[in-house]
Amino acid sequence: MQFNHFDSQGQAIMVDVSPKQPTLRTAVAEALVQLSPELASRIAAGGSAKGDVLGVARLAGIAAVKKTPDLIPLSHPLAIHHAAIEFMLDTVSGRLQIQCTVRAFERTGVEMEAMTGASVAALTVYDMVKGADKSVEIGGIRLLFKEGGKSGTYRREGAAGW
């Protein structure tokens, strides 16, 4: 397996995507946040001292999608055409699943944008609730789905809905 972000001398490079034809690219990524059931119930009820936790996390995730090239050194600046953050909160288990969907008509994929959006949304949830509970855990950041481009469609096995 060869990594494409290195030249023949092992130097880091930005991949040249200029010869590629633009196609519609879609990616969906998730991040998982483990909360206590009590904290999850407070978030579901909108009862955080800092306000609407999920609303703020949604905005942070979407903003992060657009800032991905500023955060990931070799990613390409893209014209993002759609970015959305969705939450699935189980107040019994305290499990919060965050999904970020990104679309663009581009020469390269939007997987990093989707993963960045999901990650920053999760970090924002932590930031907003850490005063109430510092034991919140973030994990499970992964690509669920991507389509478009030369490599075709990818669906993570077992990913519900994808």
C-alpha cells in the first residue's frame, strides 16, 4: 500500500488533482460521545447552563467542515455545497451519535471535511458540558459512507442507514 501524500523522496506533498474531472462527492462520518444518562436527559430537554448544546455543536461542526483545509495541512480547499450535522441521542444509555454529511462537486473527496465536522461537533458538546461532567468521552470517529470519484462507493459494514 502506498500513501499518496509523499513524493518519491518521501517529502510531504499536496496531491495534484488538477487532471481529475469534477464529480459529485458525498461523505458521511460519525463521532460518538458517551454521556451519563442524567446529562443526556438534560441535553435532550435543552437544560444546559450554556444553552442549546446540540444547536451550538451543529453550528460548530458545519463551520469546521468549511475550515478543514486550515486544520489538515495537505487537504484541498473545496467549494462545499452541503454540510449537515445530525444527532441521535439515547437518554437511557447516554450515547450521542453525531453524523456529518458533506457534498461538493469537486475533483477530490470530502471525507476529511465530514470527519472534521463530526469531530468538532463532538468537541463542542464536551466544551459545553464539561462544567457539569468532565468524564464525558469522545470516540468512534469514522467514515460511514462515501461516493463519487475514481474509487467509487464505500459503505462501512454495519453502519445503519448507509
